[in-house]
Amino acid sequence: MNDAIITASALVKEYGRGAARVEALRGIDLQIPRGSFTCIVGPSGHGKSTLMHLLGGLDHPTGGTVTVDGEEIFRFGNRRLAALRARKIGFVFQFFNLLQSLSAAENVEAALMLAGAPEARQKERAAELLATVGLAEKAGARPGQLSGGQQQRVAIARALANDPPLLLMDEPTGNLDSAAEAEVMEVLEGLNRQGKTIILVTHSAEIAARATHLVRVRDGRIEDPPPLQMAS
Ligand code: ADP
């Protein structure tokens, strides 16, 4: 049985044209195991974010395919792709992008409303999701009254609105101090234990050390792990 939740084949992404052309991805083949905590690592500017965006169907490749949960996503038109994204994937980015005038609960409720949750369920479900990220007592606080780690946990609760099997994150702790990073990682590891597949782009060696799987990107390609040194 193939237990990959995402498969990418011969994935190529070019930006720009002519002299300005950049080959951000030069032929990526990979499989993300279902239930894994996969970190995408590598030097800055080598294609990690581009890869994450394509795996999540946020951008179109120049060539190649991506299959998410058995569906080849770039065969779809934009509407169907957006619907698949909404069902299957929660996104979390470095900057939390919360609505500042809304409380934590209302930020999550807004996502539930967009997801089409029945109105009567929205409040209850938002409260459950905030409890999942350890913020039950902060439901009424606005983002400005929350720490960075707490704001990112609200963003994670919001990403869970549709109960997607997959969470894709681009440097979710890139803007946080180490205590807040630990707080967010604890929440993510809890979600992973509950069965969510997590794919996270990171520069942090500490975070990468906690991954179950690593994808190393260099010069737009997957880099094999360094060969083991033979003991002399
Ligand atoms: P990383 O996430 O590893 O820092 P990126 O995927 O952001 O790398 O970028 C890979 C390459 O693609 C870089 O050379 C970057 O400048 C280029 N790139 C990324 N996004 C765009 C864009 N929208 N337009 C043009 N070039 C881009």
C-alpha cells in the first residue's frame, strides 16, 4: 500500500523570463508519508517555500505533478483546486495574519464561517479548537493582547477549522523567541500524535531534529543525506 499523503513527480518551477529567469525547482520527486512530521530544510533561497507552495496547490508548477490524498491537483481548475485546498490543507505562515479587531474566538469563527460550518456550531467548535491549542482561557482576547506564541496558536486553531488531514507551514516559528517556539512545537507535536500530517519549512536545526522525516532542498533539488562516515 502506498501510504504517501503527498507525492510530487518531476516538479519544476521557473520564475520570470529571459535573462531574469530563475529555476527555483529543478525536478523534485518526493513522497510525504501520511502521519509524518516532515521538515523541509536547506539554505535560504534554494526553493523551500516554492516547494511548500506547490505541495499545497497555492501556486502552479512549470512542470510535473502533485498528488494530494490520491488527487492530482494541477489537473483541476482553480475553483476545484481551491475547494480541495480548503478540505485537505490548513496553512500557517510566519506572520500570523490574524484580524486585529476580532477576538481569538472570532478569528477562528470567521474561518469556520468561510468553511460553511453551521452557525449554531461555530462558537462551540471555535472553543474546542482554541482548547486544542491550549488557549481556552484566551478566547476573548484580541491579537494585540496575546504573545507571539499565543497568536500563532490562534492561527493554528484557525487552520484546523475544516479539520484537514494536512497542515503546511512556512517558518511558523520564524518570528518567535525560543520559549514561544517551544510552545508552538508542543501544540504541533500534539496534533501530529492525533494523526495530522505536518509539513513545515524551517531554518531551525532544533525543530528539524524533532521531525520524523526530513526533506533537504539545495539548488532546487532534493539533496540526499550525507553518506555515513565509516568508522576507522
Ligand atoms: P527558500 O524558501 O529556500 O528561501 P524560495 O523558494 O523562496 O527559497 O526561492 C527560491 C528561488 O526562487 C530564489 O532564487 C528566489 O529568489 C526565487 N523566487 C521565489 N519566489 C519568486 C517570485 N515570486 N518571483 C521570482 N523569483 C522568485
